[in-house]
Amino acid sequence: MITTNETKIVAKPGHQDLFIEREFEAPRDLVFRAFSEPDLLVQWLGPDNLTMEIDKFDNRSGGSYRFVHIDERGNRYGFNGAIHEVAPPERVIRTFEFEGLPERGHVAMEIALFEVLPHERTRLKIQSIFKSVEDRDGMIASGMERGMNQSYAKLDELLKK
């Protein structure tokens, strides 16, 4: 899949957070829907080599979620979090935890902002704040950037429909 928009990731050395910025060729309401509706979310979220199931997605302020990515051998990778705020179509604040670590509690806080751009375009800005610098660096080393780029390329295709 070819995309004209680049995903920018900024992770300053020694900091516990990282910043992600990406533009989409679609109106903000549509981009927000793709992040908010389960039937759309499963079509784009995750690396190309994984499929996604949603165990739970109570997408409201005070809600929670659990997603599972499945590889070609049937291995399952769970992710869950608490949803602190959903303010359509502007903002989502939630936590994120990968369930595959040896101990629980390595939770990141994600703040996603959806900005209107001219010509029916949208800018997504995400700040992820991790428990530690090591957690943040571990997320980056896990292949996060590759998976994010593949996800957003699939989202570009979905938004065209």
C-alpha cells in the first residue's frame, strides 16, 4: 500500500513519552469513526501479518477495551486499557497495556487529538506517556513503528472507501 503521508515519531532520549503525528486525506469525523467503531477498527489496526479480534470495546468515558492480535500460527497477543475520556470527534484519552510481559503494570497513557485541516483533511497527534524510559524504549524496539506504518497505510485505504 502506498501512502503520501508520513508518520512522524519523536522520542527524546531520557524521556518517558513519545509523540506521534500523522495526517489523513479524510475529514476528522471519518477518521475519528475509524478509531471508534469496532467494525472499522478491526480492518486496519495492527501489523499486516496479524489479524485482530475485539474481546471488549466499551468506547466511552469510563469504559475499557481488550484487543487480541493473532499471528499466522495462532499465537494470540492481548492488549487492554481503560478509557478515560472520549470527546467526539476531538479527543480520546486511554491507557494501553501489552499483556505479554512477565509482570503487569507496564501501562502507558495515550492522548489522541484529532485536528481539522483544510481541504477535508485531518491531523492525528498522539502523546504516549510510559511508566519509565525503559518501557518507552522497549515499545519502540518492539517494532512499533513498522506496525504503526502498516496500520496507517491500511487506514488510508479504508478511508478512501
